[in-house]
Amino acid sequence: MFRILSITVQTSIILILVLVVFNNSFIISFEIKDFIYSVSSTYIFIPLLIFFVLIFLLQTFYFKTKFSFSKFIAIKKLQNKEKGYNAFVSGIIALANKDYKRAILESKKISNHLDDNPSLVLLLKSEIFKVEKKYDELSVVYENMSKNKHTENLGYRGMMEQYLRAQDYHHAFIYGERLFNNNPFIEKIYDTLVSIIAKTNNWQQLLIISDRAFSKKIIDKKVYEENKSIGFFEIAKIKQLSEIEESLKYMQKALKFRKNFPPYIKLYINLLIQNKNYNLAKKSIKKAWNELPNAEYKESILSLAAHLEIEMSELVKYIAGASYKNEESIILMVEAFVESKKWDDARNQIKDLLDVRPKKEVCLLMAKIEEGDSGDVQKINAWTQRAKDGAANNIWICTISKKSQQTWSSVSEAGYFNSLEWRQPIMLDSLEIYEGLKINGN
């Protein structure tokens, strides 16, 4: 539009000049040395006019040529892009048909036609090498993708997966964290990072990414509080041997996020005992037991009784308090009497639990009482056999692997993060495992 307007204006000026020159001709005189020369104005303005006309024609030719060349280049680029995109589609189809040679050939065509846009080439090559399991070549492609702003996140994700495959969790976390920082909403990126953290024990990072994920509403409050508490719990365990006061502070933070959780309270009590704060340990375990009795505390109660230099039964009486008629409290008292070898007291305490079909734990306790008191092998075997029909106690079971374990841990023995659940074993014939736990006094 601008060029047309410019040409029109210039043409109009030239026409006006031509009319003015011919209609208003005059004589121009000038002196050179002793001679005087006279010439009509027409002879001066005509060459000028011709000059302007030539400029006009040259300009018109230039613009027209430039426009044609630009149009040619644009059409050429469009055709190249079309060929490149067609090659990409053909490559994907070839890949789906497992025609890898064809896919590689098409990727080269993409390079030729879309040399200014390597994203599609990298994308196709990554898929080819992934299917062919050429992981070294795939790593190079992912590295290049991570340097390209259009494929950066794909590159980071690919590198993370490569290092996970090689079990190099340190580098896997580096690329996973970059991906998370770029786009925390990518599906399962938070869960993947948590899984890596569980393998590398980088618990401080768990606190950081959990804060970010919760602020972005990627995880709900329950997951946030559980994962934060686990971070604090694990850091407390690390500091337990060197910085006991710091360890206690982290455990208090963990308990704020996950109140009355027996494994946390157990560690907290053990830390108080380690720090020789026996009175607070005594009050804390009493409070925890009355809120939620749990077999997890038995080991800590036994340890605290030893440090207080009193019998376990005396401590249990204080701890059970108002809940002494609770089944768990009765069992705890029986175990305390067994520990003190007070067999008559143990028998009197346990008799209320010897119903038609006593729990497995109760039967095994009776077997231990008979073993310590009468030594009657027949009675011991009778109670042991009867235990097979009794309901099993709750135990920690991994919800993913279905494997059970004696104590709770942030990462199950099968390797899964926060997957343990306190419930009855699935296999009711797991008596031998259960007996082993009870005989050891756990």
C-alpha cells in the first residue's frame, strides 16, 4: 500500500514538473570568463526530468523485483515446512509400524526441510531411540532437547527417566527438580521427586517441594501434612546421634503435623530418654497411651522403666491410669508381670481376656506364663496350638507390596514411600512370624 502511494505521488510530481517546464519556458544566461551563454530553461529541465523518470523506473523495478523475490522465498519456506511436517507425520507412522529405518530416513528429511526448527527432529529421534532402547544416543538427544526452549521440559523429563533407569538418583533429582521448577503441574512429577528423595534420604528437599506443591494446590492438606511430618521425622533421626536438642525440636514439629502417630511418639519418647528427661518422657507416654494405646510403645516403656530403675509393672500402672480396663492396657500389664516373672499376677490379670476364642497374642502370652511358671510342655503346646485360631494383632503392612514388617518406616522394606498401614495381616497363617515377634518381647 505504501509503495503504491509513493509511486503515485512521484508520478504526479513528474507530470506537474513537465507541465510547468513547457508552459513557462524562459532564457537562462550565465557568463564564463568573457563569454556570455544563453540557453532556454527547457534544455536544462528536460535532462533533469529524464533523470527523475529513470530514478522512478529503477525504483519501480527494484520494488517489483524485491516483492517477487520475497514472495518466492516465502513460498519456498512454506513448501519446505510442509515437506518437513509431512516427513514428521510419516516418521511417526513409520515408528508406530516399527519401521525404524523409514523413521530415521524421515528424521533426516525433517533436518533438511526444517533446519531452523530442530524441535521436531529431536522429538522424533527421541521416540526412535526410546523404542530401539539405544539409551546412549537417547541421552544425547535429551540433552539437546533440554537446551532448546521449545523442548526444554521434554529434555529434563527424558534425562530424569534416563538416570532413574540407571539408578543414578542424584542426577535424576537434579533434572526432576528443574522440571518441577519449570512446571510443577506436570502429571506425577511431585510423586516422582518424592520417590527419588526416599531413595536418597534428601529429606530437606521433601520439605521444600512439599511447601511448593501445597501452595500450588498440587497436593491436598492430608498429603502435605504427612509428607512434611515424615521430613521432620527423618531429619530428627539423622540428628539423633549428634544433636539431640535439634532432634527433639524436629520431632515436635513432626508431631504437630501428625498428632498421636505411634511411631513418632515412640521416637520422641526414646529421644527424651536419651536426653535423660525421664519425667517428661513418663508424662508424654502416659498421655499418648490414654489417647491411643498401641503396642509400639512397649519397648519404650521397658526402656524407661530400666532408666527409672523401677519394675515395668509399676510404670505400667502409672501409664495405664484411667484406661487400666482397656484391652491393650491389660495386655501391657500382663507383659509387665511376665517381664518381672510375677506369674500369679500375670494369670490374674489375663483371665478376663481368656474368652471362648482369645486373640492370638493372648494365647501366646499364656504360653509364656506356663513356660515360666509351670514349665508344663503340654500346656505350653496347647496354648501355642490354640493361638492358630485366634485373631491376629495389627501389624505394619505395605499397601503396595502387601508385605508385612515389624516396625513402621518412612520407606517400607519393599522400597515404597509412606505405604505402611496398621492392620491385620492378610495371611492368617503367618503364625510363625507373629510368634517370633512376641517371643522376642515386641
